[in-house]
Amino acid sequence: MQVEQVLPEAGVPVLHNGPGKRLEYRINFWSEQAKELYGKKIYRVAVSLNTPCPNRTHGGCNFCLQDSFAPEFRGIPIGEQLRLSIAKIAKNAPEEHGFIAYFQDETIGASDYSTLDKAIKEALSIPKVLGIIVSTRPDHCDDDFLRIIKKHNAYLELGMQTIHPQSLLFLNRNHTHEHTVDALQRIDKHGLKTGVHLIIGIPGESIGDMLETIQFVNRNSVITDVKFHNLVAFENTPISRLNNHLPDIDEYIETLLVLLPQLTNRVTISRLFTSNILKSEIALNITGEKKVWLNKLLKRIYETGVFQGGKNLV
Ligand code: SF4
């Protein structure tokens, strides 16, 4: 069996190697790290705490599709949500597996903290739930919130999106880059680590601007994971009514090929594309499903010889 060798530049650690062509030989995926850590395949199971995002009172982010998270879960106890989802996944999961409860709905840092505390406890009491991930906005990441995260040994995700103020304004995020810097410092002070969400393809951002965001990630050791999102204009969202050019999937993949070599492979990547576009959804700049996009990316990665951290800027 032929083994493909990935040869990074001197000083850059080799990622996983093995037979055939696989994205995980070129990209440091969170899912692979989790498998190594827990000794089994790990699924993230999204749960809803039913906390409205505070940015909705300011119109919400212009790309946000509130119902993209399963609305049928809202108001259902966390334990029940997990039992329902886990039963569905377990039916088709061939290998030994475990679950991470993923509190990602809306802005979890804006929730009532004692409700959050109880919900995390409930999640951890469900068999096979091995850990917790909680996502929040940079302006909803205070010390009391972080104490709960630490108490449960949970992992954080921060909706940073970009370092550029004009892009945060364009997206109607209603937080600043200073909020992100402040949140990262506070997370560090509590001895925690975090992932960051990044949006690629924001109108007005050049490749150079995106690389500056990547450099920011490289420089901040408190950031240990990146979740990439391609900007999608779902029908009836504010961004779909603007005339800006948004990258289609091919343009997005070509941008990833430029950014990935510059992103340190010290960080894992937990997502490369936004979710599948569901049958009930219409997105103006994108169609199709993740499996097809990942195959396109795989093909282009091997054609171009790209791997994460191949040309780390820092
Ligand atoms: S912060 Fe998140 S949940 Fe809130 S409006 Fe923006 S994308 Fe939607």
C-alpha cells in the first residue's frame, strides 16, 4: 500500500500521514484530535438553551438565519434534546463513539448563568456525553460566565469572525475587535483556551485583510481551534437584499487554499464550510452539500500541494 508523505517546511510539524489522499493528512482537524484524546469517534450534538441573542434587538447579524438551528428543540429540556439526537446518531454510527454537548444556539454567554450551570450538569449526566462546548459573542464573555466554563471543564468558542472593524460593521455584529481582544485576555486569565469562528469572504475584505486575521490567530496561543464559515446569503436575510458580491463555493475553496498554508497547525480546524443548505432553505450564492464541497477541496489541495501551516507567517 502506498503511503503519501506530506513534507512540510522545516520546523512545521507533520500532520497525520497514511495511505491514499485524505484531507486529514493536510489539515489538523478537531475531529481527529478528539478521536485521539477520547480513543473513539466523537460527535458534537447541538443543544438549545433557548436564550435569545442580544444582537437581535439591534437587527441581528445580517447573515444570521435564526431557524438554521433545529427550532423544534427550543424549550425542550437539555437531557431530552440530547437523548433524541444521540439515539438518531447512534443508529448509524458503526464504530465506538461518544458525544460532546454543543451549546451553540444564539448567544450562550447572554443566558442566565444558573440556568446554564444546571443545563451543563444535566448534559454531563447523560450516558456517553464526554464533554461540553459553549459558544458565545466576544461582548458576552464575562468572569462569571468563564467561572462556569472552567467549573465544568468546558471548551469555549468565540464568534470573532474577523479583526477588521469595517467588516464587523458590515455584518452588523454590534461588537468591536476590542471586545474580542478583551475576551481573549480574560479567557487566558482564567486558564482557559478557546476556538474562534471566522467568516471568509466578507465584502470589502482583500486576501491581505483575511491573512491579517489569520496572523492574529497564529499569534494568540489562547486560540486553539478555528471554525471557518463561508458567508452565505440565505433568502430573506438582510445580506440577501444587498448587492455585494459573495463568493460561490469555488471562489471560497480557492481562498481557503491561500489561507490554510498561513494558518499555524498548532490550531485544530473544527469546520471548513457552513452547514449543508437544507432543502427548505435557499441561499443566493451557494448550493449543494458539504460532502461535494469537501471532495472539491481535497482535489484542489492535492493539485496545489497545500497543507495547513505550510507557510506559517509567525
Ligand atoms: S451573534 Fe450569532 S446568534 Fe446573534 S444575530 Fe449574530 S449570528 Fe445570530
